[in-house]
Amino acid sequence: MPLHVEPNSVPRTLSSASLYVNNVLNIFKQEPISLPHGSMGWPLLGETLGFLKPHKSNSMGSFLQQHCSRYGRVFKSHLFGYPTIVSCDLELNAYILQNEGRLFQSSYPKPVHDILGKLSLMLVCGELHKKLRNVAVSFISTYKSRPDLHHYVEKLSISVMKSWKDRQQVLFFKEAKQFTLHLMLKNLLNIEPEEPRALTILEDFLTFMKGFVSLPLYVPGTPYTKAVKARARISSTLKEIIEEREKSDLGIAKGDFVHDFLLKGSLNMEEKVSIVMDLLLAGYETTSGLLALVVHFLGQAPSVLEQLKDEHQALSRSKKKGEPLSWEHYKKMELTSKDPATSKKVTPFGGGLRLCPGPELGKVETAFFLHHLVLNYRWKTREDDYPMSYPYMEFKKGLLLEIEPTEKRI
């Protein structure tokens, strides 16, 4: 029976990846005396529908609340077609994450394999996981402090600010998703936002995320089926791009992930497509979510927003005219780069072998965007517009902002 680990006892949306572990009750190489209490739900469906029921992301949701209250913080269930043990126990979750490969073996149900692909970093283990993860870590470690990445993040941030010039309202979560995906497409594949492929990949990613964690019914029209097909289209597009680059680059430095890592490495085509897909997914989903949550909560915390403005105004005054933002400037953004995730009560970046390789890159992108946002606009959020867990994160009204320009800066 696999174990489903809730990475936090707080909102699932803070960490969209869940962990399934085989033989969890065989920790000491002996047969378990008994299973935790719980319910197996309906035949075939189990309790999946209850688990997927949307709820405010600042709560555990009724499913986890009711089950933890009735059965304790570790209980048995039946999710996504498999008997499962669910853990909402922070210490147990941390123990499992830190002991993968020794006491626990990571695994996921077949529907997750079908939607992520068999070579996804979330699914592979052992030497293959180490090989693919090293590629991802090398990319992020290299790029997070590169001036050309910083210049492009700032350029794209300014472009977004200019696009709002004559608007009174913006659907910010949509804007954040476009912003982060365009950043990743540029740095991974050297694709600009105005290229047709950028729009195609964005539309497929929106479809993919809606079915990423859904009832796994492969029936025409279901979110799951649409997501599986969207992933296949994205993979096909990525393969075409990489093959084109292999034929056309001929030693010409493009300064992106494909040129710097894939064309020089030892990965086969399937591995190349999979690692690009993983990096796009990570950069798109986690960074856009982080940016949207920060903007949402700043809109509800005027005193914190004023402190943030003070920090960025001081930073702006310290820069020479026309000087772009840099790694050194980022390190001076002390309030902006504060990380609430360092709390022991929250582990949004996973742990152990599954530790997210790129949180710093996402925070740099978020900080640079916020720099231009707080200097150029004031905004208000709506009380009835809050983050929801589906269990992927979404906003009730799309995070609709009422915006008003500050002193002219753009």
C-alpha cells in the first residue's frame, strides 16, 4: 500500500507535488501488525472525489480535516485508483523525505505516470533521477546569477507594466502565468513571447494544469484526458524545437539551456524532452503561484506594502540612471526576499532527494517583477477573490486587481 504524504499540514497548494511511497509499513523489514484506521470509500472511485473537492488554500480542506479528526493524522484511504495511506504528520513526512532510497521507495499510481511521463523527475529513481536532477541543478545554479537572465526578467517585467498603461483592471494570475512561462521559454529554448509557439505552449500548459491532479478517467472530454493529450502535444513541440536546434546551431552560442546543456550533454532525446518539460512545469507553476500569492497578500497588508515600497524606492535611488537590476541588487532586497517557507511548519520546496532544485531562481524573478510593480502601480484586491485549491492553485475570480499608476516611471 502506498503512502500519500501531505507535505504540509497547511494548504496543499503551497506544494503541489505529493509523495507516494511503497512498503512504508515495512520500515524495519518486518510485517506490519495493523494498518491505520480510515475508510476505503466507494468501489473504484474510493475517496478521490472528496480529496479533490475545491477549498480555500489557507485551510486543509474538509476532506483532510474530517479524516484527521476522525482517524488521526495518519490514515488509510483509496485515492486515484489505489489503496493509500495519507500522512498529515509533519515529522513523519520529513522522515520519509529524508530517507527516500534507504527506507522508502518513491512511486506514484499509473495515472500520474501517464500524465507526467515516465521520465519525469517526480517519478524516476536511483541513478536516472540523479542524472536528470544534476542537469536541472546545473542549469539553475548557472542561470540564477547570470546578468543576461536578470536583464531579460527586467525587460519582460517592464513590458508587462507598459501593457497595463491604459487599464484599470487586470486578471493578475493570468498575467503571472504568461510572465513566468515566457521567462522559461526564453531561457530554456530561446523562444520570444511573440512567437506563435509560445502561445501554443501556454494554451497547452493551461489545459495540462487543469487536469494535472484530477479524477483519472481516460474518457473523452474529462480534464484528465485533456491533460494527457495536452502533455503529448507539448512534448511533441519540444522535440521538434530540440531537433531543429541540433541541426541548426552548429556551434553558434545561443546562451540558453538547449545550447549550454542539452546539445553538449549525454541525454537521449526522450530524456531531453522530459527535463525541459519538468523545468517548464516547475518554472511556470511554482513561480506564477508564488508571485500571485505575494501580490494577493500585499494587497491585504498595506503596512507591509509600504515597507516594500520604501525598500525598492531606496534601491532605485541608489542605482545609476539606466542601470539594470543585478544579482547584487537582489541581495539588497532583504524584505522582498524573506522566505516564510523556512518555517518548520511548511515545506513548500519538498525535501531530501525531492528537494526543489530551483527556489532561488523563482524568488529572483519574483523580486525583480515586484520591484517594477510597486514603483509603478497601486492595486486593490477583492474580498471575494482568494486562492483556492482544486488541488492545483487557482483564484476564485482570477485575482482581479484594480490598478492605479503611481508617479510616472515607465
